[in-house]
Amino acid sequence: MDELLTLLEKDCRQTPQQLATMLGRTEQEVTEQIAECEKNHIILGYPALVDWTKTKDEVVTALIEVRISPQRGDGFDRIAERIYQYEEVESLYLMSGAYDLAVTITGKSLREVAEFVHARLAIIEGVTGTATHFILKKYKEKHHVFEKLPEQEERLLFV
């Protein structure tokens, strides 16, 4: 099953027939495995990875470090649940190290992202601090390179 999931993660547009051929299985076996993975929430969705810099829409992506005080009985989960319910939140991870949660959000402007942090995130009970980092350029995400650099000629050094 791991091979199937790896193929789907790389390109979820492949048909069950194409996947079956690559895996040496029948189309029905692949279709049944995919359905089982969806039912058991192993496969959570089939998102498209979009390079928004090549569209007319302006977007700003930020990674926000969040420090929190764990809640008695719930640990970090209750605060994490409150945060991930916001539409702006694309991803949320429990971290080890200097901060507790890593939140990724996208907005239309720096001001919109700052407003989210100021008006929604920082005021949550248990949040003790935030640090916002704006992503300036994406080079690679989910195994996909956004824009390959032009190959440069190698020049020999003569001494």
C-alpha cells in the first residue's frame, strides 16, 4: 500500500489503470485500496499545488511560531484545535524546540496576515507569544520545484 500512496502523493491525477500497471496489480485492487484509504482517512484529499506567483492574484504566505501553555488534561490539543478551525490556516504542526506550534497561513497582504495574528491568534487563551516569518520565495514544496534555475555553463579555470 505504501507504494500506491507514494505514487498518489507525487501525482494524484493518475488513473487507477495507470497505477495498477506501475504496481503490477489489477485496476480493481488499486481502486479498492484507494477507497479503503479514503474511508480510513489515510488519504485526506487530492489538492493541487499552485504557484500563485504566476497568476494575477497576489498572496502572502507566513509561517508563524506560536508558544503556548499546555492546558490541563488536553495538553496542546485544545488550543491547536481552536487554531486549525480558522479558514486562513493552511497547516498546523506541533513542534519540538523553541516554540510549540508552527502555523502556516496565506493572506492577500502583509496587513491581512498581521491582522490575523494580532486579532485572532495572539488573543487565544494559552497563547504566550508569536513570531511571524513571511515567505519571500518558494523554491520547493511537497517534492515539487517551483522554478528551476537556468543551467549555467561551467567554465574551466586556466592558471
